Amino acid sequence: MDFWDDNRAVTVQIGAILLFATLIIAMSIYQMTIVPSQNAEIEYKHSQTVQNQMTDVRNSILRAAGTGTIQPASVTLGTQYPTRVFLVNPPPATGTLQTSDAGAIQLTNVSANNAETNDFFEAIGGTWNTSTKTLSYEPNYHEYDNAPSILYESSILSVYHPDAENSPVIPVSGQVLVNEESNTITLVALNGSLNTAQSGSVSVDPVSLSAPYEPVEITPEGDAETMTLTIPTKVSPDLMETRTSLTDVSPGPRNGTVNITLRGDYTLRTAKIGVGSDTTEPGPRYLTTSEDTVVQPNEEFTVSVRDKFNNPVGDQNVTVTANGSVVGSTSKRVSQSGEVTFTYTGSGEDVNISIPGSGEEHKVIFEGKSGGGGDGGDGGDGSVDRADIAFVDSTSGTLKTVGASGTITTYAAGGNVETVGSTISVDANSAIEVTFVDTSGNIKYIDSSDSSPTTLLSSVSAKKDGIAAGTWQGSPKSVFFANNNDEDGLYRKAPGGERQLVAAFPQTLRAVVGIGDIDSDGSDEIAAVTNGQKIAILDDDGSTYVSEHQPASSSGLAIGSVADYNGDGQERIAIVDGSNNPVLVGCGANPGGKYKCNSKWGGTTTLSSAGQAKKAPFGKGDIDGDGRPELVYAENINSPAELYGVSVSGDTVSDEAYVTRSDGTRIKVVVAKGVSEYVEPLSPLPFGKMLSAG
């Protein structure tokens, strides 16, 4: 047999070659068609991811403006392709994240309700403006043609196709520029330099350069009926109206700007946020105060250094100078909070407080009073002014009262007030005092002429959620309280007297609320609250019971005092429910005290039409001089919260308004400290002198 002539294996070799060639052709087709399609899908998904991440960056910028804290975010600029054996991938896709100059945000025809802030607006000609930047992401994909670029500007995130002719810029987020429901304008300027191109992730850390917002009440300047907000944006006016909640949008004075027409009064919030490097903080621009500018002897008064964004300038080398008539040094460095506090000597001379710079916006003039006088103190002729609403100021952290004419008086109680109690002439000097519990559980009281508070009780630690003052069952004027050493006991303490146990309750007590004839039997009861947050009653016959009524609790117990709030002859307890509504809790129709309130509670009224209240202690006072007390509480809208007053007629709210200073500015309070109740009535005064419509 001749093996050299045998060719039977040639067929197998040819088949193997053909099979290999077919595989090569298939892989080539896959490389040219399938791989690009799969990579395009990967790039498309990455584009969607980046849009979500840019939304996070946008939200981080706005959160930093609202909180004043760093709000980190990250963006994955490019994407990787999966490993493919025997196939070829392009290099990883990249993207570019960068800031660019956008122009200026401008608000024209603007004036402020606060006199000192308005001095600043007048100094800049009624036009507030600031430069700002955009932050954009531009992809560099291999397969996803005409992928959208993503743009952040003026609180709006948009997408557009830069390679497409006349491509519209389409908003994909909301805007916070103008909120017509709350009448709020929010302007956030972006500052800094960022330019990075890579395939991995990059961190974006928006930092506060001027934040958090310090709201300012504004109105159109002079006879103008409108203000105009001009913002730099690539979004057209038509898309701005159809894609966001903005109205009255028109083309701006320059290409790439739009105008927004604003009518009426607004709250202005402005901030400056930085990203990347080369950020710049705004310096001091003007001086202001939220207090009454009439000062009494030994009264503290506080001024705040602000930048052009209306925010405090703190922790900087800024000197605030008084021209005289203040205790101690006339020059002080601004604190980290941007504030400086002086004490007036009582010389009778006006005090000029200023920061470096010329113009009215760089100074505040306080009208100085000599001798006694002032709300809440001795008038010098033996007379005593009536008590005011007591609160803890959120700016200075000090105990203050606001008088019937809006006059602010500061009390030398220090900064350790835990809970504000009643205002009452509690001791023998006939002056009106503010009672309070300090941070150590001591019960104290102070009037406006005292240089320090008087300690009423320090031997036990009083519970800090509420105290009441007055008389009960013929007792001398006392403070009624619960304490941590005898948790089911209700006690009283009068100046110069011994601590006395009034009654023991079946449950542990958390607070004492007030004194009043709750069951209409002609004698007063004492209202308290248990640890289980239920209203407890000490009847005039010495018996006790616990109701099922429960005030809410967030920043302390949301409960006020006992009073006839609507003039129907029935005294009720004021509380706040879980929905932040003020509620009057009463015993119902009960002539002659036929029932105890543990078996009949039919007089409960929810004041759902009233402005909402913080879940915190609140007070009462005859603000409008009609002989009936109004509810006074920290409202549940702005932050810091502001004092609010509500009058009740029948089962509805007859009037409501913000409590203001004499210059019309609202009063910001520390919510958890509470608001005092009046134990003695005010002299009748016109309603508008104490409240201004909010």
C-alpha cells in the first residue's frame, strides 16, 4: 500500500479552514455591528445616570444655601465597557464638568421693610445684583451620537443638544426662584472654578460662602407696583413658563436672560455657594438690627453685620464701634454669628453703632432713654407698666418681652433660660416679673430693672416643660410646678415662703399648665400634664383625674394656659394637635359645675382656620384690648419661627396677625423655650399697635 498517494485527510483540513474563516467573519460582523450597538446602549444608560447625579448636585447646591453646611455629591463623568474576549473595545468614554460665567442675577425696584436693610437697598439704587456661574456636563461618547449636555443655572437643571442646530434648552427640574404660594424669592449665586475631564467619578462639594438664608421682607420701591427679576439662562421664556411654575416671564435686556415680573410683597432669600477652587466670600456690606431702636437704661441691644446677600458676616476681622453711652468697650469684634451686643448706660444720649464705610447702611442709631420707664419696669413716678409677652430671642438667645406698642425690653437673665413661665407681679415690689426655669431646673423670676434674676427655688430640680403662676385656694402668689424628686406631686412656692405640696396625682407629672375655672363651678382648678402626655386636673375639692386629651410634643409640650378665649364664659385649655392646629379643650356646657371634666369634655374646638402653630409651649395675652386673651404662639411656617397672635370669636378665628416690633419687623423666637402667659391683663390698646397683618 502506498501511503504517499493517500489524500483522505485533505477534506478535514479544508473543513477546518472554512470553519475558522466563518468564525473570523462572524466575529468581524459582531465587532462592526453588535459591539457598537451594545456600547451605545451603555453610553445611553450612563447619560441617564449622569442626569440623575447632576440633579443631586443641583439639590446639594440648594441645600447648602438653605443650611449653610457642605453638601457633597459626585458625578461619574465617563463609563467603562465590559471586557470582551477576542473583541476590541474603544477606550473608556469621558466627560467634562466645568463652570462658566453666566452673567448677573438682578432684582430691580426693590426696597425692604426693615429700615437698616432698606438703607442698603437705597445705597445700591434699589437694584440688587450679583454675578453667578453655570455648571455644565458635556459627554464625549464613542457611539451615542448627539448625547445631551446637562446644564445647571439659576436653580434649574436643563438638557440640550449642542450639535443640533437651534436645539432648545429644556428644563428637567423645577425652580426655586419664585414661589407664588409663599411669596418667596430665592436667589442662589454660584461661584468658583471647576474644570475636569476624565472617565471616573469626581466629587462636587458645594460650600457655603454666604448662607444659610436670612429672610428679608421686601416690597416694590416707591410708587412702583412691580419688581423685576432678571436671571441669566439659556431657557427661552416660553419654555420657562410651560416647563416650570414661573409666570409673567419675558425676554430679558440681553441675550441669554429672561425677566420675571413680580407684584406685591415678598420674602427675599439670597445666598452664595462655591464649587471647585478660587471661591470668594462676600465681605461686610451693611449693619442692621431686628430690635426696637429705643433703648432703656441697662438694656442690651444687638446689631448684626450683613453682606450683600443679607446674611450675617461672622468670624471675620470686622470691628463694630459705638460712639459712646455703652457699658465697657465701645469697639468690639464681630462674633461667629455676625452679631455684637452692647449694653446702654442710660445717659439719655443716642448711640450710633457703625462699621467701616460711608453711608446710612453702615450704621444704626439707637434712641437712648434715661432713668426708669419702659415696658415692664418702674416708670419713676411709682407707677408700674403692665406685663408684656415674654420670649427668648432666636438671634441673641436672651430673654425679652415685646410691649403693647412693639417696644422690646431685654432682661438680664443670661442665656440659660430653659422654659418661659408666666408674667406676673410675683413679689412685694409690685413690678411685673417674668418667671422661668433655667437649664439646671431652678425656678427664677426677673423684672426689667433687675441686674440679675432672683432664684425662687433651687433645692429641687423643677421639671422643665412648664410652670404656672398665680393663686389657688387663697394662697399667696406662687409658682406652681412639678419636680424630679417627687414626680407625682404638684408643688407651689411663693417668694419668702416654703415649698409646699399642693396635691399628689395618680400619674407622674411632666408640667403644670395654668389655673382657671375649667368646669364652670365658680372655683378654679389647676391644669397639669402627665408623663404620658395627658391633661391632668386638680379640682377645687382636692380630687384629681387624668383626661384623654393629649397635646402634641416636638419642641416641648404644645400646650398653653387656661382662659376664656372666646368670651362665652367657659375657660378652656389651649393645646396644639398633631397637625399643628391650635385647639381649645374645654369641659363643655356645664352650668354650676354639674359634671367633673373627667366625665364630660364637650367644649373642644379645633381652630383649623388659624395659622399653624409649632408643637411647643405657647402663651396668652389681651393684645387687642377687648378684655379677652388671645393665643400667642410660634407659627409653623418660617424658620426661625415668628410670634403669632390669634383672636377667637365663638368657634372660629376672628383675627390673626404676626406680633411685631414698633418698626413693623416680625419677632423671631426660640421655639422650645415657649411664650409667656399673662396673669394680669393689659390696658386696652388698639389692635394694630401690637399686631401687624401677616
